[in-house]
Amino acid sequence: MAEPMARRVGLFVTCLVDLIRPSVGFATAKLLQDAGCTVEVPRQSCCGQPAFNSGDRATARDIAQQVIRAFAPCDYVVAPSGSCAGMIKVHYPELFRGDPNWQPRADALAEKTYELVSFLVDVCGVDRVAARLEATATYHDSCSGLRELGVRDQPRRLLATVQGLRLAEMRDANVCCGFGGTFCVKYPEISNAIVGKKAAAVAATGADLLLAGDLGCLMNMVGKLQRDGANVEARHVAEVLAGMTHEPAIGVPARAPAEVKR
């Protein structure tokens, strides 16, 4: 069990969650609160990764400074995304290396920043959840979470405690899905070839549910699965762990409100 910890957690929502899948943010907050944390959501915007990946270091630094200021009072920073957490934890220190004013602040923020499931397991000591879902799921290891932050076993350990959920490992679960942020826009043909292989690996498991810790990867994969006619739904791992699967799956149109009887 982890040692007693300060529980003031700043939730870095991420752009995609905020704009496309807010339910992931609410699920993240529930999981953190269930783990005994006080969740705060400082005023925030992008982590700066699109600018960083495009080589615009000046804009990336401007955005990073905003994030550093906003989350400085928090004891921890947690993001439901290995990609955004990796940007803050790994690349913010690179952006300000040699800057006597900002490098110490970037290093301090990096030290306390975590991907969601890694934080729950490695810091909070969470070893099980109280969720239930009757489904067969397969899990994709997103590149940044796996390679930059070491997130692999943690989600599988918690998913194994979800009642009714069966895990079917896909071939090459740790291979890129082809999203890569701006990569899929710059190199669409290569991206489509990569996600085609990933979609085939997902379908081959026979799973009816695809899970991952990054919304961008999930949107890319489920888009390809739908175009191929595969009957596989996709959800962020936080939604399943929090028991919040009442919303339609990613890429599925929202249900129309019931007609009001007069």
C-alpha cells in the first residue's frame, strides 16, 4: 500500500476529452475521488503537443508556461491520456532546458504529473474497482503511455477486477495505431495502412469492446473498424473502470431524447 499522500489533484482534462468525450473527464474525476483525492480543475487549455510536434517550439513554450502556472499549486497533476501526460512529464523539461527561471518549474511539474491509471495503481495503491460490465474487451497500449510513462500492466490489473469483463489480448497490442496526433494528417496513407493492421488485430480477438487510455487512438481505431464494418465498440478505460458506460460508445450517435408526451 502506498504511503499517505497529499490528495490535492489537478485534473488535466485534455482537449479531446473536453471537446469530444466529456464523459471521460467525469469518469476520471470519479475514479480519483473514489481513491480519496480532492479533485480540482484549474483553468486550462491545450498541453501544447500539436505545436511541439510541428516544430513550433516558441508556441509550445508559451502554452507550457500557462499550464505550469495553472497547476503549480496542485500536489499532483493527472491526465486521462498518456500522450498529454507524457508531453508534460517528458517534453516540458526539454522545452525549458537551460532556462534558469522556467526549467526548475517545468521539472517540478513533470515530477508530479501522471497518467490516470498509473496514478491510481502506482501512487494511490488502488488494486480493484467496483465496476461491472458484461463484455469481452481487448486493450490497446498507446505509444506515449507505454514508451514514455511505462503504462502497461496497470490498466490490465484493474480491468481484471471489473465483474463480468473478459480480456482478450490482441496481437501486437503494443504497436502504434497510426494516429500519432499530427502524423495522421501529414501522412494519411501511412497512417491508414498502420490502423488497418491494428483494426484487423482487434477484430481477430472476437472482442466486442476496444479499450485504451488515449482518446485520439480510440477515435482513430474505431473509425477504421466502422469503415470496415466490424461490430466492435470503443471506450476509454476510465469509463469502464468507473462503471460509467451508460453513454453511447465512441463514434456512436447520441440517443435521441424520448418524445415528451402531451
